[in-house]
Amino acid sequence: MKHKVSEIDGALLDAAVAMAEGHKVCQLNGVWCSDLYGQWTRVRNMREWRYVGPIIEREHIAIEHGPTEDLTNSLTWKSSPEGRPWHAWVTTERPEGGGRRFPAFATTPQTAAMRAFIESRLGEVVYLP
């Protein structure tokens, strides 16, 4: 099934992160699983810093907290959807120069960071079985 990365959360986010890391995913009895350890196991909870932190560090994901009332006119935050105060992004670098920035917004820094990571690897839409 097709899902917009900017809208996924919870178990779908967990499964999409596993896919972005190169693992196969499936649903077994309604539970998202991946082949992370060479066997089918439940996908990791990507709202937990112990799983999200190493990805943020490895991928150099930047995270900012959303605007306060004083910053509502900031150009950075005009594209921030209402109620989504966390902004994260991954910038891909190329040896020949240039690159692309993959921004994401969410209500938690973990979700914003993982959405940016997923989009940098899989694109704006993810297909989960």
C-alpha cells in the first residue's frame, strides 16, 4: 500500500525506517516485522531515542524545534504545517558538489528525524506491503 512519508507515524513509521535501512518488512498477524536479525522480528519502536539516536548521528540529521510566537514570520517556518513544531532534515552531499535537502515536520523530534531519513532513502512515498 502507498503512504506519503509526511503523514506516516506509529507502526507504519517503524516499518518504513526498517525499509530505509535496507531490510525487508511484512505484517505477521497484524504486527510489522523485519528481517533485521536474519529472522522475522517485530520492527523497532522509532519513538525511542535508543533506536533513533544512532540513525540521527550516522545520517547527520539536523533537528530544530518549531517557532515560538515571536518567530511566526520566519521564512523557515512558513512551510511548517499547523501543530507540527519539530523540523528535521537530511542533506545529501555529492563528491562533485551539490546535494539535496530532505525536510520533514512532526509533533516529536524523533518522528520528524525519521521522516526525513525515510524520504532521503525512499522518496516522498513509501510502499508497504
